Amino acid sequence: MKHFKVSLAILALSGLAFSPLHSADSGKKDNLVILDQTSEKNLGIETVEAEETTFEETIFALGRIEVLPGKKAIVSSRVPGRAYSVLTLPDQTVDEGEELMWVESRQPGDPPPKVMLEAPMAGLIAKVDIAVGQPITPDQSLIEIVDLSVVEASARVPEHLAAKLKKGIKAHIRVPGYPGKVFEAELAHIGAYADAESGTIEAAFHVPNKELLLRPEMRAEFSIVVGAIENVMSIPRAAVQGDVAARFVYIKDYELKHAFMKTAVVLGAENHEFVEVKSGILAGDEVVTKGAYSLAFAGKGSVSLKDALDAAHGHPHNEDGTEMSKEQVAAEQGGDHGHSHGPASGWNLLTIFFAASTGLLFVLLLATLFFKRKEEA
């Protein structure tokens, strides 16, 4: 009886393994989105290659760009009078000692004596609060100069995360005005006081600003790196779709053109830009980033699975993606005229394989029965 059960198990497993319905690709057509070239361009599809990288643990914070302490100068006149000439304009760069304006003194004279005001430091003219002919007093701020070659990016970090802040840690800084650019800097100092109203503490980064792109009072977003893990499979957050319970991504099909496979993933840690993928993708997979959201609403796409496979393989397929038999091809092409070509005309390689497998299993079954009777005797 033991041998008989084993034989039945072998038979069942063989039938399952060789059944056309039990295939690794059986669910492929349900999760595959196939586009044409025009549709892919219209959706703006972009992909990145999944790879193992150093995954950064980050703190996200908001803040502002400010003038570095000690890098702002106010120009004023020690003598009262009136503005005789103003030689500079806002957003103009000046060198230290450069001529800025002339003040006509109130002291008597013909003509009255004039005093030149020069730049006390090199930098950018931020404000000009004087016009020609306007009266001037010693307490009046006339021109403001700022040195923006290095600026301070001040992040407001929630105070419960203060323990993670250490001088020298790195931050990736972005400003809305330059969405594709990332500014790198190290933490220079931590605020002496916390803001009781907002519950935050200042984390100040000194950012090189050679091109003068960063200007005071610009809003800034900070990804402050407080840790790193080596050899982590990660992808951009923009690639991940679905709800919390069912996350998925689209992977570019390695065989079919303009085709993308919906693939379930298990996620791990995440930061402001990337997310760890624990399972679902392999290194080298091309994951859709831009256009991934649109693909989720594209249905099956604009090209059938049959047409895509026909183009990729160079021979015809059925609508479900399986290959056509010789008889199906002949019937589709009108080559079957209703007459037989011999006893082997209905046989193909798959049919022969199933017949041979079934014969072998039948022999095994007979052998099992024979040995069973011999044991009983």
C-alpha cells in the first residue's frame, strides 16, 4: 500500500508540474502593462536601475537661508548733508574700498565740501536706501552690503531629535527655486536656545554659495544624515505605489518593448528620498520612477500581450501569451483544409512529452502493484 500511495503522489505531482495552467507566467498577463512608443513618451516614463547602496538614515526639517554672522555691513555718513551722487544699485557686486556715493556736507563753502563713502567690505549690494538730493543724517542707513559667498542654512529641528545632532554631520539641502539642485553642507553649530513656541532647536549649516544662487530668507528643506547602513537595496520613493498594506512598483520587462510589470514589494526603512526594499526586486531591475503613478491607471496598456510577444519572438502566440501549436498556426493561416496528413499530424513535441511521461508513470504503477503482491504472498 505504501508503494501505491507513492505512485499516486508521483502521478499527481507530475500532472501538476506539466499542466499548461500551472506556469510561472500564468499571472503575467494580469500584471503586465504594455504600451506603444507614443504612449510611453506621453506618460513621461523614466526608470532607475535598482542596486545595493549605502542607505542614509535622515531627519527631515524645514528652515531658511540666512546671512552668515559677521558678513553684513551698513554704510552711513558721519557728517550730515545731502546725497550728491549715488553710484551703485541693488544686486551689484562691489570690492572692498570701492566708491559707492558722495555726500555734500552742510559745512559752508563754495562749493560745499564733499565726502566719498566707500565699501567697507566686498560683497553684494542688498539695499540702497538713498536717492540723489535726499538729506542725510549720521544715524541713517544708506547702503547695505552682504557677503553671500558662504551662507548659513538654518534648520528648525524638533527638539526631541536633538540628541541625534552632532557637529560635522552632513545635510542635503534643497530650495524651491532650484528643485533639481542639492546643496551639501556640514553642521556648524547648534542653537544655544530652543524655540519654546515651535518646540524646535536650530541646526546651522554653512553652505558654499559661489554662484550666489542662495539668497537670504529663502525657504529650505533639509535631509540631515544621522546614520548610514551599507549594502541596502533601495529605490526612489517616487517609484512606490499602492497603499500601506499592498505596496508595488513597476519594473521594465527585460524582453518586451515598452512593457512594465506590476510587482509587489516588501519595504523597510525610508528617508526623505529613498526607501529600502527587502524583497520583490533584484539588483539590475529597471524600476519606473517618473510616470509610475500614471501606469497604475493605464489598465492593460495600448498593446495586447499577443502582439508584443509576436514582435519579440518572431512567431505567433495565443491571446493568453502561450505559443501557438503548428495546427493553430496552420488554421490561422488557412493551411488546414480538413484532410489528414497521417497518424502523427496531430502530434507535437508537447503532446509527445506528455505521452512519454504518462507511459513512464504507468510502468512505475505496474511495478509497484507487482512488488506489493509479491510482499503479500
